[in-house]
Amino acid sequence: MDRPSHTDPAPDLHTLQVQVLYRNMPTGVLASAINAAVLAAVEWSVVPHTPLLLWVVGLWMVAAARALLIVNYRRALPVSWSSADWHRWMLVTTSMAGFGWGSSVYFLTLDIPLPYELVQLFVLGGMTAGAVSVLSVSFPLFLWYAVPLTLPILGHLFLSGHEFHLIMGGMGVLFLLATIHSAWNFNRVLLSSMRLQLEKVALARSLTTRTEAVERLNQDITKEIHDRRVIEEQLRTAQTDLEQRITERTADLAQANARLQNEVREHRRTEGARLSSEKRFNYLTDNLNQGVWFAQANPPQVLYVNPAFERIWGLPAARFYENPKLWRDFIHPDHQQVVSEVYDAEIANPTGRDLHLLYRIVRPDGQVRWIHDRMVIHHTATGEVDSLSGITEDITEARELEDQLRQAQKMEAVGRLAGGVAHDFNNVMTVILGYSAVLLQELSQNSSARYFVQEIQRAGERCAALTGQLLAFSRKQMLHPVSLDRP
């Protein structure tokens, strides 16, 4: 694994530098550990063992720390670190390695034989030269490694005062400068290569993106062409179906139009008949002397009253439309309770159909009128009261005529009784008058009884006259009118 999993799929230049450093670092760490062991083995016989072991162990510990850092980077632990953090830790561990190698100058101060010095200088030069290929991708990192490694050695060579050491020191300075210059040039080349690589990656990504876009566009176009062909086929099928439906629909519309015209004619005829019937109904109800009314039961509402109804009650129709129970308020107090109870009981009766009510009303003008109400109750299929209709008649004059007829019938009965009595009494008086006349003929003019018989005859005549009046009252005898005018 060359880079941590948290890096961006399109890294920047610094991130790419860190990736290259961590990719090259295992070689440098391994070389540092091996060279430290080789140098210790070479100088084991001329250098005290304790400082030599401490130096080797120190370099190995630094190498172990650098190896652990590499492992963590490859595992991307911790994932929250940025490329700058990884570069900073690489700088710390690499500079520690440089200082560790620079501390080997201690061995040169022990006046070891020249061949051993040359081996040590050769190893240090090799470590510096090797750092060019490993660390020059980050020039500051190379300097933090190479300078701590070489400066202590060069300082020791120049300070020793030996001609050979001075020559070696001068060559070391030239070597360091050449190495730094090489590292600088190598860094420029690597950075240029990385930039080209980034541009190549960006170009490849752009090309891939555009290729994918072209492929998607091609797929979309292909799909669109296919869909368009399918739609065209569906449109052709739909057009054929539509034409067939239009033909069928046209025929249906023609038939429907014919039926509609027939219905319009029938409707006009029916409407004309309805208007004619309504006109006849209005003419009939408007000219009736009886009041005609229609009402809804639930909720109570008067639907229609004719002009005669208004005349009978002495109230405009609008009052009844506003208050369906207004008619109860004008019932005579003697009849109000009875009429209300009978009306409510009949409405509540599911079998009730017809109702006749006879009662008096007191009109707003104070007149008392007799009313005869004939009401029909209409029920729904469930037995509930649906509506009411009725005819209201003012029978006041009829009631007066009935009273007169009843009085006349009473008088006629009295007359008949008087006539019967008078007839029987007249028969008796005829006998009395007849025998009185016979007695007067039989008695002499000087008879004392003649006076009494004459009184009987005069009383009989008066009774006969009274009987004649009774017979005249009973219409059983002709009247003989007598003029009462005096000259």
C-alpha cells in the first residue's frame, strides 16, 4: 500500500511528495540499520564496546521509530492526520537519524587507525549520497538529514590540524556541496515529474470523466432513439386506435345527438305541458274561494298558500313562509288547545292519512270566523311524515245559514204541533157550535136558557177564530188578508 486510505483520490503536490517519501523510506531505514551494524562490526576491535553498542542501539531505535511511522502511515493511523502532519513526523525522525550518524564523530576522536577512519568516512559519505535518492523529493528533509550527519565530521577533520585531515575535510566540503547540489537538482526534477504526473492524472481523470460522459450520452441517445421508436410505434398504434375510436365515437355521437334532439323535443313538450299544467293549477287555485296550502313536515316549512288562504286568515303569505306555526296563534282560545292536541297526535300517528278540523279563528282585524280544515298527511316509504297538504274553507256564512235553517225547522215543528192541536180542537168546536145552533132553534125567544146558549155559541166562535189563526200559522189554512187602511 503506497499511501494512506484517507488521502484524496486526486492528491496535491505536497501530498504526492509525502507519498513518495514514505514509499522510499523503507530502503533508507534498512540501509541505516545495516550500515550501523557493519560499521560497528568493523570498528569492534578498535573502539570501546560500550559506547559502540550504545551508538548502534540508538540508531536502531531511531530506525525502529521510523519503521513504525511508515507502518502507521500505510495503515492510515490516525486517519485524522494531514499530509503536513506526516511530513512533520518524517522530518523529526529523519533529523534524529542524521544526528545519530553525526554522533559517530566520537569514534574519530579516539585516534583509531587510518584504515578504520577511511571506512567510517566512506560509510558516512555513502549514507549522505544515498539520502539524495531517498530524501531529495523533499529538499528541507534532505538538509535536516545531511547537514547534522556531515558537519560534526567536517568540523573534527578541520580542527584536528593534520594535513591529511585537512585534505579530507576539504574533499568532504566539496562532497557535501556536490551532494546538496545534486539533491537540489534531483528535487527539481522530481517536483517537475510529480507536477507532470499530477497533470497526467488530472488529464486522465478528465478524459475518463469525459469518456464516461460521452458513453452515458451515447447510451442516453441510444435509449432515446429506442424510446422514440417505441413511442412512434405506440403513436402509430394509438393513431390507428384513435381513428377507430373517433369513427365509433362519431357514430355514437350521431346516435346520441338524435336521442338528445328527441329528448329536447320531449322535454319541450313536457315543459310546455308542465307550464300549461302549472298555469291551469295557478288559475284554479288563484280563483278558488277555498285556501290551498302545501307544507314540509321536517323541518316545518310552508311551501305554498294561494290568495284565498291569505283572504281567509287576513294575513299575507310571507308571514306563513316565515313562521310555519303562525296559524296556531290565531285559533280561538276556546278551540286552540283541542285543535293543537288533535293535530299533533295525528302527525305523530304513523297510520294517519286524513284529518278534518273544525274550529274558530280570530283574525287580525278582530273578526271571528269558522274554519273547516281538510288535511292530507303524506308519508315516506319508511313511515315517516314527509309533507302535508290541505284545503282551508271559511264556513262562517254556512254556519249562519245552518243556524237559520235549524231555527226554521224548530218553528216548523212548532207550527206542525200547533196545526195538529188546532185541527183536533176545531173538530171539537164544530160539534159545540153545531149543537149550540140547534139549541137556539129549539128554544123560544123568551126562554131564559137562550142567553146561556148564545154565550156558549159566541165563546165557540172565538175559539174557532183562534183555531183558524193556529191553522194559518201552521200553513194548513189559507189566510184572508184584510185591509187595515181607513178612509
